[in-house]
Amino acid sequence: MIAARKNPDAFAFQVMLGLCLVWGCQQVLIKSAAVDIAPVMQAALRNGIAALLVGLLVCFRDGWGQVGITWRAGLLAGALFGLEFLFIAEGLKLTSAAHMSVFLYTAPIFTALGLHFMIPSERLRLLQWLGILLAFCGIALAFAGGVSLAQLDGRMLLGDGLAILAGLAWGATTVVVRCSRLSEAPVTLTLFYQLAVGFVGLVAIALFSGQIMDVALTPLAVGSVLFQGIVVSFISYMTWFWLLRKYLASNLAVFSFITPLFGVTFGVLLLDEPLSLNFVIGAVMVLLGVIMVSAEGWVRQQLRKVVG
């Protein structure tokens, strides 16, 4: 018998705060270590380390039984996952970690749009459509403040565009998982597909682009890869899945949007990244819109409390 999921309590909030802190710093780590190891290689190695750890966990739990019926969807989900990190890696060469942190979290918008057309029970409601409109208006406003006179080559604008594409790939990955046999497979197997296929694809891209040799084993490079592979891609993801088994997903999703706030804060404090007023206002609009889409039930409850 499956235990009923409950509303997040103080413990769940503390764990989510820790997860958001971890997730929020990863873009800053990638950008900081880029001088010693190419971002594509960082993404490949983190996926490889985490794939090994998750694979061992799958063996321990005897979770390979559904490979025969899930491998096609697994390959597609893994390819999209690898594409997401390719866009992140290349985007961080051009834009700031703060911008990447915000635009990457447009992923739930693309997930909601995809599921709207794929699954009848996932049709978007009016409040969610308003959230999508708000988010895309926020993106337009943030883009308008993304390029200054000193950046007429449009590098930051291109980097922001790659961040949006990363969010699209992330959203598409979720749609594939939800609309395929992976939705019934163990989460460890689904995560293994994503990490393993992403690792192979990113290594191939690094090899053909020559970035595989762009590695200096400095303490920063090694520490960044190990932190991303063990703490971010393994421990934090498994903790997130554990929370989803115990608490209501919609309410947890609201907490998860603290992540871009940490990302922006770390980018400003640690990398001395500038923020334009347009970007700040646009980012707030994007996050509010995403919350309206991914946690529509929770938002409606809060509105009833205000109105009532």
C-alpha cells in the first residue's frame, strides 16, 4: 500500500533549502572552473561519475528488469539530458551564471506545454496560461536588458538563448519520461539512462571539438567535478526523489524555485556579475509565471485565502 503524500513540513523545507543551495551554486562552479576544464568536459565527467554511482544503486536494488521495455525511451531521454548540459556548458561561455540560473528554470513552462498536447488530463488551465504569458513577457524584458553597449557582438544574448534551449531540453526530457514506459520504471533506472547516455554524448562532443584536451587537474577543477558528480547529480537528485515519495510534488515545486535566487546571488557575490534592472524585473516575472504553471493548485489555494 502506497502511503499518502503530505504537505511539506519544517523538515521538508529545511531539506529543500539545502537542495536549492546546492543546485543554485552549480552554474557558478562550472563557470569558475572553466579556466581549468572546459564546461563540456565538466558536464561529461559529472554525468559519468553519477552514472557509475546510480548504476551501482540499480544493481543493489535489482532494478534492471525493465530495461527491455524502456531502453528506447531511455536513449531519447538521455540524449535530451545530454543536450541540456551541452547548451548549459556552451551558454556559460557567453552569458553570466545568474542569467543561466534564471533562464534554465523556464523548463516547467515547456514541460507543461508539451504535456498539454500529449496527455488529455494535463490540459492547461486559465491560470497556467496566464503564468506562461507572464513568464514569456519576463523573458522578453530580461533579454532587453541583457546586452549593453559594451556587448554589441550579442554574445550575452546568444548565451541567454542557449540557456532557454537548455530549459527546453530539460522540459522535453520530462515530457518523454511522463509519456513513455519510463513513467512506470524505477527512478534510479530513469536517472541512469539520462546520466549514462548524456556522458557518452558529451564525451563524443568534447572529443570531436577538441575540448577533451582542455583539462588542467587543479584543485578547483577536480573539486568542481567531484562536487557536481557526487553531491549534485547523485546525492541531491536521490534526495529529491525521496522527498517526492513523501510529500506533495506541487508544493515541493514551489520551494524549488528558490534555486534561481541562489544562483543569481552566488553569481553576483562570487563572480562579481552585474545585474541590470530589466533583468531583475524580468527574472521575477519569469519565476512567478513558472510557479503559476507548475504549482497551479497551490497558487489557487493561496488566492482563495486572500480573496476569502
